[in-house]
Amino acid sequence: ASGTQRLAMIRAAVEDQTEFVIDERELRRSGGSYSYDTLLSLRSELGPDLPLCLLVGADAFGDFLSWYRPDDILELAHLVVMGRPGTGDSADPALRRWAESRLTQDPAHLEMTSGGRILFQEVTQMDISATAIRNLVARGLSPRFLLPDPVLRIIEREALYRV
């Protein structure tokens, strides 16, 4: 799906969630897109003191030390790591050592500073991923009930993810 199509699906998914704000800066940016650049841009707009949280799945966190400027990312924002079925606790020893002094178990700690902490947050466990949804569609199966109906309508109308 193109950036424009992905943006349309995000808009459709959150159209009734008035507290959500869609930020298009990564689509407008030319070249590669890195979380560091996005957070740096947000910091320049919001100032140095407002707490920011970057939400990542446990699977993505497992590779966090390979991200572009991981230490700087954590200076710009807190990390909230959400578990997914099947991800378990497979963090490599280097990641464990890196994260150890930054961990908190209290979400209130994230309000006290602008960044630098890591919180593992339990969320409702649903074994859903964008990859699995795209694979269902490619195989001609319906992903209904795995994503909002308005998003499903866009996928069907645009014939996205078909092989």
C-alpha cells in the first residue's frame, strides 16, 4: 500500500476517536524515516519538558539496539513496550543490560520526566499483526473482525495486498 493509502486506512480506523491526532510528518519527509528524526521534530515543536512516550511492540523492542540512535531516542521519549502473543521474554543479554537501569513498573514515573524510562505495559492480548492481515488478504481470506470495518472497505475497494 502506498503512503497515501496507509494514511487513508489510519484515518478510517480512528475516525470516531476524537482524542487521536494523525501526524503526517513521516509521509512528508523525503528519504528514510527514522523514529529518532520524528521524535526530534516533535521535541522541537513541543519543547523539552513535555513527557513523550513511544509505543512499541515487544517484537520491535527486541531489535531496539539496532535502531538508528537508540540512546538518543530514549533521551527524547520514554518507551512503552507492549507484549504480543508469542513474543515472550526473548531479549538478548545486551538489551537486558542496556534496559535494566531504565526500567520502571509505575506508569506515573513517565509523567515526571520528558523521557528516558522504559515501561513494559500489559495490553489485551490479541494475536493480530499487520503482516498476518496482509497474508490473509493475499490468500483470499477475510480479515473481518481483525480491523475496523472502514479499513476493510478501503482494502477491498483499492484491492490492496492481493497477490
